[in-house]
Amino acid sequence: MVQFNLRTLLLLCRKSGIGNGSRKGAGYTPLRTPASRGNVLLVSQHMNKNMNTMNAIHSIKLIVAGALLAVALPLYATDSDARIESQFSKSYANRTYLKDDAIKTESKDGFVTLTGQVSELSHKYLAQETVAGIQGVQKVENQLVVKLEGAEESDTWIRAKVRSVLAFHRNVNGSKTEVDVKDGVITLRGIAISEAQKDLTSEYAEDVKGVLRVTNVMTVVAVSVKVDEAVVPVDDASITAQIRVALLSHRSTSAVTTKVSTVNGVVTVTGIAKNENEKTLVEKLASDIVGVKSVVNHMTIAPAHADSGMKAPVIAFSHTQH
């Protein structure tokens, strides 16, 4: 590729005889001779030709770069979508609570669609919240169908709510607690490792919307030495999802505006609580979720209720794990 500057142009002009003649009379200008005009035209055409070549090369570079980008973006999106689908499949929530449900996830450029069937309404919400917590997800379209949904506050609906609440909290033994419902009255059966765990199970069940009364006939089997089961790692997306669904399931916190985020098991909650008791309750419920290491509570008290004296039920418990 030939590049022209002022010096090159002057040399070409000299070699072509441009400007080399002596003045032979007033107004004599060599550049006006036919030969001179031809030389200048030749130089100009040569410059234009090279400029066109440079522009063409630049255009080709842009086209190639655009083509490479067009190929790379779909590949990146495909890899990201595959990662999202894989992470949900391997998530603690999916492997623990949703393993018996028929859930299909399809991600396209970060827009995830959930299809299939789940056994309970809480599972539909849990699947959605788990996917939403995965990095790279832009939006979740939840098309999951609930097999036995039941009308709101029906016995079927209440039983599913109570079961999900007990399953999420680690200080009760949800897997060994049987839940029966008749006209809104809950009967709890099964095994508790202490009276405190038995009482906490009743308190959690009573705090579910639609429950009128709880009869707890659980058997307390005290253990002198607790044998911990193998620790199963819980991913951040599953922790956040469990907390969000649990807070929605508890009557005392279902209307609380709470935002939840989790990083390496450390949960941060923000939002607005009616009073200090409600703020404390959110923190305690979040702390009792499987996988939570600690809770940072940045919730604020709504000014209108700061001194209203309204009290939310306070659920007290120790950090005994089953």
C-alpha cells in the first residue's frame, strides 16, 4: 500500500516537470500547460486509487470483525444458557425438594422458561426463585402446572404450605413429621428430638395462613449424643429461594416487603418492617433455613408503625439441627 505526503507529492511534481520551467512572460504558469495538467491528473488518480484501496481494506476489516462477533455472541449465549440449565439441575433445591417433580428448564439468552408439572404450589414458586437466583438469568417465565393445587386455604392447600415450611427450616424435623389437616385443624405426628423442637414445630405450623388450630401428638425421642448427617453443600440460589418461599408461607411475614440476597451462605435482608418484632422475626426465620451461615439484617422500620405497639409473633428457638 502506497502512502502519499507533501514531500512525496513535490518530488513527483518535480520529476514530472511541474513548476520547473522559467517564466517566459507575464502570467506564465507551467501548471496550466496540457502536459502539466496531465501529470497532476495522473498523481491525483493514483492517490484516489490508493485511497479507495485503503477504504476497501478498512471495510473488509469491519466486515470480518462483525462476522467474528456475530459468531462469538451466539456461542457465548449458548454456553451461558447451558450453564444456567446445568446449575438449576444441580441445585440443592432441585435435588432435595423438586426431585420428584417433572420440571424442564430451557434458557435462551438468559430468558428461562419452566415447563412441566409439580406436586405442590410451593414447589412452583421454589423452582422459579431458584432459577431467578442463578447468575446470568434475565427473566423467568413460569409455566409449571400444579397437580394437586386445591383452592386457597383448602385442606390440600394448607397441608402443602405446612409441609414446605417445615421442610425449609433446619431446627425442626420436617422429613419425620406427618401433617394431617381436617377443616383447617392441623394434627402433627412423628418424631422430635426434644420438647423445644416439638413446640417449635407447632409454632411454625400455626403461623401458616388458613391454619385454625394445631394438635401436636409428636413423640419426643431424646438423644444423648447427636449424630450429624453428612453435610450437603447448599448453593446460594437455593438458599435465597428457600428464604423467599418460607417468608411468603409464614402468615406473620407474608406481607413484609423483603429483599433477600446470598453470597457464600451469608444472607442479607433489606426492606421495610412494621416494627422491631417483625424485623427480628424475619431474621430468625431466615437464620433457620438450611444452608444459611449468618444473616445481615438491613431492614428498616416503617415510620407510620415505628411506635404503634403492633407486635408480630416472636418465634424463639435454639440452633439445634436434626
